[in-house]
Amino acid sequence: MPVKEFRTVVTEKPVLIGPDSKDDNIIFAIESSCDETAAAIVKNGREVLSNVVASQIKTHIEFGGVVPEVAAREHLEAINLVIAQAFEQSGLKAEDITAFAATVGPGLVGSLLVGMNAGKALALAHDKPFIGVNHLNAHVCANFLNTDLEPPFVALLISGGHTQIIEVKSYLEQKIIGETIDDAIGEAYDKVARLIGLPYPGGVNLDKLAQTGNPFAFKLPEAKLQNEYDFSFSGLKTASLQLINKLKKEKSELPKADIAASFQENVSSTLLKKVKKAADSIDAKTIVLAGGVAANSEIRKKFFALRDNGYKIYAPEMKYCTDNASMIASSAYFLAGTMDSLDVEVFSRM
Ligand code: KG4
Ligand code: ZN
């Protein structure tokens, strides 16, 4: 079980953080890497004491996607309110907090700066440690919230920017078994959603529409790759575009629900097949889903069905799938992908 010494910012007093720390660790975390401004307080990496998310969806609908400059400005407007609400919901004060944490990357630099600087300022003002968190590790840690999950397990990280199969050997030891060689799965969802004329945020809207369509209406291709655990979604995206153009010529009305359902069927069966194979290859019986796309109804259904075959399947509650700060606090506690100095800077890519 890991435990690490973090120093308070002003007096440099040592503070032990991690599962082996003798004291309760209460972590206040901030997330602002993309289009949600979030703050949360989590006890010992698992018990959520408050969870506040201010979404920018309404603002970005107008533009059909996230505009980085606009996102950063919105974070700036929301951040103080969100922090105040997180304290209020929990009934705790700054003195009760063991450490402050914030996402430092990957993400939009202007947006990350807002959350990270707020986190550092809180740490400085209250003489507590500051912990910088890697957003991707945090998505995986969302599975620790309100559960008793422990490594080892295989994680499928599916988000707007990433698609990875990760072997999580311990809280700190991870190995990427496979990943996308082009588009991330969330990106593919958002692009195909736009092609069939669905509004931002594409993924969740495509998911809803797919539930009303025939998943076997159209056959879309699956990429063949050298590493059988890698993914490629750019060919699927092009095939979807070609199908849509063909149908537009042939039919008076585009069968949007059938296209959505066929796309979703293709993606969800590819994920299931590859992850199951990867898990079997290392004798792993526990599989966890993580990231915004883990909120997808069909992906969850297909993976949960593996429980009948003796697998343990975890997926975060819906509200912890998409970006939130509770997962950042959990990651800071379990020390997965953390950076422990006030000098840490934001980064846009891995
Ligand atoms: O993890 P996340 O909130 O942000 C990143 O770290 O990227 O993931 C956002 C992605 C977006 O591409 C969004 O369209 C997708 O997750 N998403 C979904 C669903 N809900 C969110 N994709 C498919 N089905 C959903 N239900
Ligand atoms: Zn995310």
C-alpha cells in the first residue's frame, strides 16, 4: 500500500498521504481540464463528502464544440462559486482539509491553469500540501469512489481524448496494453454525431438515439491492426461518412437512429472483444471501465453481461464517468499519477 510524504506549502510540515497513512486523509480537489468546472471533497480516496460540477454545455452548444478561449473564461467565472459550494455541501472548512489537489494535465492549457492556480492558492492560503493530478489516472480512480475495488485489474479508459487498455498491477504500477493509433473513441462518437446532425455534446446524444434504432441495419468495418489490443477509429469514421452520403442520395429521410445504432454496435463489440481478450491473456478476472464514454448505455450493457461468465465488472456511477473532481481527489489519495510540488506546471498532452 503506498504512502507518500507531502510538504505543506508555507511551513514545510510533513503530511503523510495514501492508504497507509494513520490519519484520515480528506482531499479537496479541482477539475478544469475541458468543459466542466468541478470541485469535490473525498475522504480516504473513496468516500465522497461533496461533489460539485458546473457544466459549460449550454455555452458550447452554440459553437457545436468546445472553444478553448471561451472554456477558460467560463472556468474563471465559475471556479470560486464551485469551490464555495463544495465546502458548503460537505460542512467542512479549509482547516479540515489534509491537502488540495487539481488536474494539471492532459487538457486545455488555459482551462487547466484556472483550476491549478486556484488549487495552489488554496494550499498556500491554508498552509496545506498541493498535489497535481494526471486526469487519465483520475478517470481510472473514479472506480474507487464508493466501492471496495482493489488492484490488480484491467482498465478500459475511453474518453474524449484517449482510448487505452491498461493493466493496473497495483495502485502505482500501470502498463498500457493497447491504445488507439488515431482518433479517440469519444472523438469518433462526437464526429459521427455531427455527421448525422446531432447537437453537441455528440456522444450522449448519439447514445440516446441509438437506443431507438436497429443495431444491425448497416455493417460498418472494423480495423485490423498489428497489435490486436490497439484500436483505430478513423476508418470507421470515414465509412460512416460514406454511408451517410450514400443514404442521403438514396432516401428522402436519413435513417439516423439506425446509423447511430449500427455505429454503436460496431464500437461496443470491438471494445468488448479486445478487452476480454486482453484480460484473458493475463488471467485477469476484474475489468473496470473509465472515462466519459464509460457512461455509454450499450458499452455498459455488453461489459456487465460478462458477469455471467465469472468476471467482476466495475464502471463508475454515471456522474463519475464524465469529468468531475471526486476522481481527482481519489487519484491524489491513491497517488496514481500525482506530482507533489508547488512548482508543478500544466501540460496539454501525455
Ligand atoms: O472523460 P470525458 O468527460 O472528457 C475527457 O477527458 O475527454 O469524456 C468526454 C467524452 C466526449 O467525447 C463525449 O461525447 C463522450 O465522452 N460521452 C459519451 C457518452 N457520454 C459522454 N460517448 C458515448 N456515449 C455516452 N453516453
Ligand atoms: Zn475526462
